[in-house]
Amino acid sequence: MARVLVVGGGIAGDALALMLERAGWAVTVAEIAPAPRTGGQTVDLRGDCRRVLDELGLLPAALACLVPQAGAAWIDERERRLAEMPVTAFDGRGYVSAEELLRSDLARILHRAAGPGVTHRFGETVEALEDVPTGVLARFRSGGAEEFDLVVGADGAHSKVRALRFGPEQRYRRPLGLAHAWFTLREQPGTPRLDGWFLTHNASGRRSVAARPGRAGEQEIGLTFAADALPPRRDREARFALLERTFADVGWRTREFLAAARQAEDFALDTYDQVHVPSWHDGRVVLLGDSAWCASPLSGLGTALALRGAAELAAALDAAGALADPGRLPAALAAFERTMRPRTASAQQLPPGRVAAAAPKTALGIRVNALAMRTLQARPLRPLIRRAMAGTEHGRDAA
Ligand SMILES: Cc1cc2nc3c(=O)[nH]c(=O)nc-3n(C[C@H](O)[C@H](O)[C@H](O)COP(=O)(O)OP(=O)(O)OC[C@H]3O[C@@H](n4cnc5c(N)ncnc54)[C@H](O)[C@@H]3O)c2cc1C
């Protein structure tokens, strides 16, 4: 039986593991985290996300986890609404979907759907990948070495497989000039409720604070600010100090959020980057998901692309007959890349002003942003925008 090593048990990795197991491969997933990862904000179930889950028979499980959504609103420091866009705007094709689920629920659904043909190794990663005549020899952090017919790097934007096989991260990373912290806040008796609204408060100096609905009794918080680089991951104190300095004078509930960040088990902080890799495959090693094409959370398409990419890779391997004849792997990987390139290239083309709108620089910019949100929904423009939305692929996940 052909053996595949998937490095990274995130959305792309676990989706592919499931698809290849069903196709008859023996699958090993090496995930660096000690257990399935939780955390992350909501994922939009429109477009490819819905289609691929449906193909996998997992749509009912996803629909059972929906988080109530009313829409998005932009607010001032006293929570007065500057603009709002309900989920019903543009026939349900607007900024926020009526059907969203938490990334952690999606990850859990994919993970649990795997059968006995998938072996997950947690706390594990690869240290070296060596071509041998019959495959790729992977050396693991835990010490052993094993041969695989195919190795897939589904280990996210800071991919180790990419670094080992294609070169250092700085060659492929394109920072967008913003950083983003996200975490879960547990509601207390006095916590203001969101009632399904995704609220964003922009402050001058390119700082944005947002709270969106999560599981019952929880809110998903995001803090966005200007930065190209961050203190190292291991220096948590320096990371919190940076956030606290940056947001010290921002109003609304920011002080409450900064305190909650320190308590959160799922606190995460990263730069908003894109990843551009000229070729995703080399011999029997291939990149999948953010490691290959991260379009950044600002695209709103990361999860949809990860799922579609897994489906296209599985389909290309099947069409080439790579399971029966691993000699056909290079042709299958080339076919996969031909299919996915146009989709990822288009997702990486962020709409003009998208980065600036995520954290406007000046008070005027904040007012213009709110005005734009209101104007887009004005009666004369509605048919135009509706047509534009209808022509796009939907799969927004963390707008
Ligand atoms: C916990 C978490 C929360 C997230 N929250 C959000 C969010 O709120 N908004 C948003 O827009 N995007 C979020 N993302 C990113 C989003 O999931 C991806 O953009 C998208 O789903 C593409 O999926 P992916 O599988 O390519 O990458 P990811 O979902 O990032 O998965 C990559 C996986 O690889 C693992 N990994 C990393 N390095 C190694 C290594 N060296 N060896 C083995 N495994 C490794 C990671 O632990 C992770 O499980 C989050 C990612 C994670 C892991």
C-alpha cells in the first residue's frame, strides 16, 4: 500500500488525510502541537468550504455547529454604530455569512472523521527529507526515520517542509504591514453581549479592535495593528507588552480585551502575510494550503482554499493512478498545481484598499471607511454590488 506523510494536521492536512485514506492510502499525519489544536475565529461556510464538506459527507456535522450571526457593525469608542451590514445584505452574499462555524469545530470534525488508515503523531515534525530511489526518507524530531511514497507539507504559513525543501521563509513571505492577535474571551455576568453582531472599533494610527460571536458564553476577539515583524513566539511577555503599548489609549472595551488576552488559553499573534512560492512541488514532495499559497486572513479565503486544495490534490493523485504506480506522482502533482494556481492567484489579489480598510490610519480614514460601508448598501448601488458579489467565489472565513 502506498504511504503518504502529511506534515501538519490543520485544515488542509486533516482534510487530505481523510480523502487519501478513503482512496486507499496509508496516511501518517505529523502534527507539531501536542494535541489537536483549538482556537481561531469563525469560518464562512459559503462556497468551497460548503461544497468540499458536502462531498466528504460532513456538511450536517458542520451545520450543527453554526454560530449565530446577525451581521457586521463598525462602532465608535462608545459603541455607537457608524455603519452596519446585516447578514441579509446583498441576498446573503455580503461581508458576514449567516452560516459560520468556529475554525476549531471544523478542525475537530475533520480530525474525528478519519478512520484507522490515518495515524496521527502529535508533538512530531520532520527534521530532514531525503530523496531515495523508491521515495522520500523522512527523519523525525522524535528520532526515527521512515520512507514514504509522498510527503505533503500542510504545515501552515511558517512551513518547515517548505524551509527544508524549497528554501528559507523570507524568500516566499510577503508581509502586508499588519499584525493580528486573536483569542477567546469568556463572558462574565457584566460582559456586554454581542447578540450575533461582529463589532469593529477602528482607532487612528492603524489600530482595530473587534469582537465577534463565538460559542455560547464566549466572544472571539481580534486586535489588528501596523507591524511587519513581532517579538519571538517564545517571548510571550514581550508580545503582550507590545499589544498593551500599542492599544493603551484605544477606547471601547479595549482594556477588558487586553486583560482577557493574558488569560486566554488560545491566544495567538502573527503578522498578516502572503506566501508566494513559484513551484509547489519538487520530486515527491508537495506543499498544500497556507504553506504554498497563504493569501492572508484578509482574503477571507484561507480555509476554503485549504479544503479545495486538498480535494484537488486527492483528485489529481487518483486521476494519475499514483496509488498503484508511484512513478506517476510527479505528473499528478503538476496537474494539481495547474488546477489550483489560478484560484490561489486570484485569492491573493486583495481588492484595492483592503489592507488600509482593515486598520485605517486617520480619523478621516475611519469615517470614510464607515461611509463606504453605508454607501455600498444604498438603494441605487445595491443591484450593481449584488451582481459583483454573485460573480465571485465565496468562501470567506475570517474577514
Ligand atoms: C489554531 C489555529 C487558529 C487559527 N485561527 C485563524 C483565524 O482565526 N483566522 C484566520 O484567518 N486564520 C486562522 N488560522 C489559519 C487558518 O486555519 C488557515 O489560514 C487556513 O485554514 C489554511 O489551513 P492550513 O491547514 O493550510 O494551515 P493551518 O490551519 O495553519 O494548519 C497548519 C497546521 O500545521 C501545524 N504545524 C505548523 N508547523 C508544523 C511543523 N513544523 N510540523 C508539523 N506540524 C506543524 C500547525 O500546528 C497546524 O495544525 C488558524 C490556524 C490555526 C492553526
